[in-house]
Amino acid sequence: MFNRRTLIMTHRSQSRRAYTLIDLTISVMIMGILAGVAMPRFAVLLDDYRADAAARKIAGDLNYVARAAANHSQDVTVVFDAATSSWTVPELPHPDHPGSTWTVNLAAAGFPATLSAIDLGGDATVSFNVYSNPDTGGTITVTSGTALRTVVLPAAGGNAVVQ
């Protein structure tokens, strides 16, 4: 019934090696070390992304308001509030929610960032005339964690840009 070949085949199939608890423990430790090294770098990248996204939102809204002032043939003002990290455009309805006041709060809009400094000619407001020109130029600084981005609004017209 059992010949020599059958015994050798049976022995080889039983000697297959599986992963041991030590192999799995070492693998988990290596993954933990790699995750520990990568996590701080990931946090810095996340802060950079958040600050950049919030700054681009501000620049985009400023450029939109400048064009809307020309399209509606009226002066339009943007009022920033650093304490609440928000801005309001009283003369225009919200582009996404017609019939409501155009107010943007960075935290409520999904941007975990803050307006850390606003310098628009000595105050926190800028008005665009019917030619899309601002009454003053300036900068708006956005921070998220350790990341910092600055929105620059040129005084002589032109688009707001992120630096």
C-alpha cells in the first residue's frame, strides 16, 4: 500500500513551512517603524495642502468679485474678518446659494485654516470698481498648522495670486 515514493511525497507535503508568530511580529514592527517615520512628513504635506487650498479659495473669490463688479456695473466690496476667518460680499448674492448673503467661513467651508493677517491698505476691506480695479492692493495671509500662504492683490488691477 505504501511504497517508498508515497512516503517521500507525504513527508514533503507535511514539511511545508508556514509563517510563524515571529515572522508576523517582525513584519508588523517594520511597518510600524515605517509609519512612524512617514507620519510627520504626511502631516506637513497636509498642512501645506490645506493652506494652499484656502488661499486659492480667497484668490478665486477676489477675482470673481472683480469680474462681477464689471458685469453688474456697480462697486462691490469684500469685507474680511480675521477673528472668524471669514469674508462677506454684501452687494452680491452667494454664487452657490442665490437669495442668501455671500459669506464664506473657512472652517465651515471645509478649510481647517485661519486668516492670520489681513493688510488691504490699512484695513480689512477691498472695493472693486466697475472696471474690476481694487481701491487698494494688499496681502492676506492664511495659515494651517505650520504652513503659510499669502494672497497678493495688486493695487493696479490684475488677478489676485497665491504666493
